[in-house]
Amino acid sequence: YLSQGKEARRLGVLSARMESFSGNYGDPGEVLGVSGEDLLIACRQGALRLRMVQPEGKALMKAKDFFNGQSRLVSKLF
């Protein structure tokens, strides 16, 4: 689920992979932004790179396209 204001919307993740890196880039579950074609979500150690997602009630899409269609998605929490 992705928190948007007082609402939480289901976001299906159909393709993802972990990326390890050192340092603290955000709280676990926090949307960090886009890197290449992937939407980055902070984890305790590293980040989850979302490649393909399916928003609630919508068709399957690239995570980058989902990010581009959302306003103020950075810093939101999963």
C-alpha cells in the first residue's frame, strides 16, 4: 500500500530487485525517486528498485511511468 494523504492505495509490485549501498538515504518504505527506469524505495540497508507496478484499479505499467504520473510522490511511504 502507498500512503497518499489520509488514504492508502494498493500498489501491486510485479518486478523488483534489491540494491545494496552504504549510507542512510531515507526511512524504510520511503519513496526516494527514480533511477533510470526504476522507482527506488528505501530499505533499512539499501533500496528496493521497482521495475513494473500495477496501481489499484489500473493496468500494469513501468514504475517510472507511474512515478511520472504522480504529484509529490517523493517522501511518501509504502
